[in-house]
Amino acid sequence: MAVIISKPRTDGLSEVVDALREWQDDAVPVQLHPGDVGWYWRFGAQQTAEALRTWSRDGRVLAVGLLDGARILRLTTAPDMRRDEELARQLVTDLTRPEHGVLPDGAVNVEAPDGALVYDMLANEGWGTDAPFTPLLRDLTDPVEDAGVRVEVVGPDRVSERTAVQRASFDGSTFTDQRWHAMAAGPLYADARCLLAYDDAGDAVGAITVWSAGPGKPGLIEPLGVYPRHRGHGYGIALTIAGAAALRELGSSGALVVTSRPAAVTTYMSAGFERLPERLDRRRAG
């Protein structure tokens, strides 16, 4: 049967998430994690469904893409489908033709998994590469050390503190209390934790959100932020350690994070993460 592209309905999102959970592997971190979908859920179930695309054959989901913003597609495939030629050709066709409704015309980026045939085929279509980003992984077999600072789990009484950290940490962030509640009401947040770190004066200094993909699977950090005025005091490292501990309690085999910022790489490595080979997006010039 042919490979078919589709946009899931809100009542079909569980099938997409189940596929992403199944594909997670410490040995070969995939490009899209259930936590990425869970974090996007802050915009609500309908908008999350509209941002997703699936490619299926004979009823089986083979690839999933999340349009993260107007011009970035985060794409991953089932591990055994990375070199499937029929799937790769269909992906390239859908990604290079705006009328197929996956990507707009003009400049766009596609994040694809390591070793995927679609990555090579996009190069043959004239797509270049963009700035590198770095995945990092911490093994969670052994117990995680104490974070060394006061860390609290975010519940309804701490939401405003959590969202304020996010807005202060990331330029242009639109993370509001309402969006936190939308995210927390989504099904993926049952396997997630938001944590806040506090200084000796009792003020919130930073926050982290971690997402489990299920027992024995790597969990994801998305995102981590520290107030600008509190940076340089080790709070980012402490939060990363606390996030890793939370993932281990949720049954995760490892903690995964991806970043393009050199300072963040240093933070994660200081928290016991191993730096993995850099990746490059495929980029189509406008």
C-alpha cells in the first residue's frame, strides 16, 4: 500500500503519542519526543492537532512531524523506517510542495533523525544545512545526586511563579497561567513534572519541565530557564540535576535534551550529561 499523509484529529492524538513513545531509544535518540508534543499542548488540543502530520502505510504510523512555529518542522520516523525508500520519497514530495500543506513556501527548516534517508534526499533537492545543535544524554541507571538547592514541584499554587520564570528566561515567550493549565490538562502531563528552584531568600530563580516517555525510555527536558539576574550561580545545573532525578522517579532510563546554545551545553555537561554528535537541520532558502 502507498504511504499516506494525514493530519490527526484531536481524538486521534493518542495514536501519534503512542508511536512516539514506542520509538524512543537511549542508543539512538530520535528527533521528536512525546514531551515535545506535551510542551506544544500549552496551545490546546486543537492547535496541537493542527501542527502535527503523520505518514502511514497499511494502518501503521511510520513518521510524525510537528510544525513548531511557522517554518520549522520537527520530523522523526519509526527506527526501522529511516532508510525506507518509499517513505523517504513521499516525505520529500510532501515537504517540497507547499500545496501538500506540510510546509509553507519560502525559507523553512526540517529537523530529521540521524541516518534518515529523507535527510540525504532533501540534499539532492538542493536543501542546505543550518546552524548545528547538540543533543545530550544522561544515563539514569544510578541514583541522582542531591541538587543542592530548594526545589519544589509546581502545582496550581505555584503556576504564576512558573510562567513568570519562562517569560523572563526566553525573549518573546507567551507562556501564561492559562497556557500552563492547558498543558497540564493534556494527557502527556501525567508523565511530566514542572519544578521551581528557590534561593535562600525564598524567591523563585529558575524552572524546568521534564517529560517521561514511559518506563525504560529516555525522558526529555523541555524547557529549562533561569532568571537573567540569577544566572551564573549554578541554579541551571541544580535544576537539571533535579529534573534528572524526577525523570528517574518516573521510570526513565535516561534524560535527553537538545540545545543550540554553547552556554547551555556547558550547563548540561556540568550536570552529568554526555554530549552526543552535533546535528544539522536541512534548510530550504527562501
